[in-house]
Amino acid sequence: MACCVLQITGLIFGGVGMVGTLAATAMPQWRVSAYIGGNIVVFESIWEGLWMDCISQLGIRLQCKFYDSVLALPPPLEAFRALMCFAVVLSIISFLMAIVGVKYTHRAKEDPQGISIFILAAGVAFLLTAILVLIPVSWTGGSIIRDFYDPKVPTSLKRELGAALYVGWVSAALLIAAGAMYCSF
């Protein structure tokens, strides 16, 4: 019974982590404009994401523009895009493996070894997905913090941590929890 509850909990954590990975990949709020100094009247907010830049004017009007050319992107952004896309695909595959493993755990009394290998593969895939999410999210967070405290960076170019980074960190934590639950079988 405890085994079944742990499998369902891992499946829920993995599903929420999968949705969070997809959301973090699609969200444009990776880097958000920082407002430093005495100017408290702010009319525009700038968001920078993996796929587009957005400008929000007074919270009423939002204009987004996809990046013009893949070749004009900085190399880290290209790598982050690739890692996050691979993480989304791997999270979907691992979630489907977990569903199949949980579904057939109690039905397959004649071959429990095959099912346990299937659940272990789902756990390892969840852990690998979490690593793939943590690399671009943490790297971006570190560069934002480094640039924010660098006196050489102009105030207009300083950014703050966006909501997509927090979504990425939470989804990575959920994927690690799901992977640990499945690997414990």
C-alpha cells in the first residue's frame, strides 16, 4: 500500500515538474528589468526570455517580439534553448514511462523484474530532466546576479530574476523528488 502511495505521489510530482518545465521554457520572464535609483515612476517593464523579448507598458499593453535570427543569438542562449527543449521532451517521455510503470505494477505478478526496471528508468529520466533544467536556469540566475552587482554594467542594462527562473527551480526540485521516489523502488 505504501508502495502504491509513493508511486502515485511520484507521478504527481513528475507531472507537475513536467508542466513546470514546459512553462519555464515558454515564459518570457527569464530576465526582468531592474529599477534602481530614485526614479519610482516606471512606465515600461522589459522581459527577456529564451524565445522573445517583451515590453509591458503600465501593465496594460504588452508587446512581444520573437528573436529575428537564430544565428544572431548569443551562444549561451542557443545552448539554453536546446537544453530546455530536450528537457521538455525528456520530461514527457519519463512521465509516460512512469504512467506505464505505475499502471502495470500491480497487474504484472509474473514479471515484477520488468516493471521495476521500467520504473527505475522513469526515475533516472526524471533525475536527468532535473539536471537539464537546472543548468540553464541556474546559469542564467548566476549571470543576472553577477551583472547586477557589477559596477561596470550600466544601470539600464541591469536585470532581476524573472518568474520563469523560479518556476524552473521549483519544477527541477519536483523532478528530483519524483526521480528519487522511483529510484527507491
